[in-house]
Amino acid sequence: MFPWSPEFIWDVPHLAFFGSLYGVLLVVLGMLVTAALRTWKGLGRAESVVWHADFEELPAAARACRHQLTGEAPGRICDNGFDCRTCVAHPEFLARQCGSSHLQSPELGRDAVERLGLSMPLDRYYHRGHTWVQPALDGTVTVGLDALGRRLAGNPEEVVLPAVGRGLLVNGPVCRMKVRGNEVRVLAPVEGEVVEALGSGANWTLRVRPTAPLDVRHLLAGDEARLWLLREVERLEQILGVRDVGRTLADGGELVDDLAEALPSAQLDSVLAEMFLEP
């Protein structure tokens, strides 16, 4: 018998029963509303959550801290998803560098450096998922695959780029490629809105209007980028093994232009996943 029924009696037992009943219902409703709000808020962080989960599954060699590359912290493994912007230790390392600010910003106008036939222009920043970021005077940035990333992808059968107007999040997907039947996810190096997509195949580029102000603390430049590139080639050699690397090198110790075509089919999926930071 409910309160709206004509026969309902407003006595203590009835009031206690319905008070408990409606109290429980209110608690359940409150929990459902709270869960819905958390889910709604979490949708914007979904890519970040996925990335951090994937990052934990990567081998230790793929998670080397940038300060391990420079010799400042031998053996140090990143535990922050390569996001130096929120790393507590990164500012402390910077404070110890005593004037080594060239490690943090590119030297604009300088020529590219060559490593094993890979060209690395010094007028841009590099993300450890093998993309680069080049700021423009109009406030936008251009994003593309670096030289090793392009050689790993070779001639992909399919490249899916985000549509104009699409928002990007750091370490969220910026591009998906199909390479000899293998799906490859490429990570975004910056946050912002896509304003233009250019190029074809592995030579694609995006023009992005970054979320202001542009924050590049998580990206590599100058000496750090050069050291990282050498480490990446060493890591590729370790993944492949000495015998397979011999088949991917050209005369003079340079990597062949299309690594995807040169690698054994059985190995290609794992090599692409590990080098593009996708477990």
C-alpha cells in the first residue's frame, strides 16, 4: 500500500518502511548519476587511458626515458607515457643541465643531419612514435612521419587521416595505415585541430592548429633527437636480430628505402607494432 492510496495509514511502521525504501532508491539513483558523470568526463580522456595502458605493455627498451638517452640517468625507464609535461622528475633534470637548453629546442635554419641514410632536419621537434612537428609563422604546425617511420611503412596500401576539423590529443591516434595487410596506428605528437591534410602514402602531412599555447616539452629536438634516432636504429636491429638486419641494410650501412617490403612477413607485424609504440 503506497502513500497515494486512499487506504494508506500514516503511522510509524509505514513511515519507517517507506523512508528506508525511498532512501535506498535515492542512494542508487545518486550512484547511477555519479557513474554517468564519470563516464561522460572519461570519454574525453579515453585515448589517454588507452595509451597509458598500452604503454605499460611495451618492452623496457621502448620506454627509455629521454634522460637515459643523454646519459643523465642510465637505465631510467619512463613511467609517464612519454608525457614530460606532467613528469615530476623532468624539471629536476633540466635544472641540472646547466645551460644545455639546446637539448630542448631545435636550432632553426640548420641543415639536416644524416644517420645511416636517414635524414633528420633540425628545424622541427620529434615524437617518439616517429612523427615530427614543425611550427609555422601563422601559429599552425605541420605534422608528418619521420624518415625511419616512412621507411618502416614503405608503400602502405591504405592511409586514413583525420578529417579537417577533427581534434587531436597527444598520444591519441593521428593516422592509421595498412602495411602489407598489417594495421598500424600512428600517435599524435600535439594537441589541436586539423586544418589541412596533404600528401599521399607514407609521405602524408597534416597542418594542425595547436591548442594554445603550443607545448613541446614532451618532444625531442637537437642532440636529444639525434641520440634517440641512433637508439631507435639499435632497437630495430635488436628486434630483428643480426641475420635479418643484414638483409635490410644497403651497401655502405644504410637502411633500405622500403623496410616493410624487405622484412619477412612473419616478423613485420611485431616490428611495426613495437617501433610505432603499439603493443
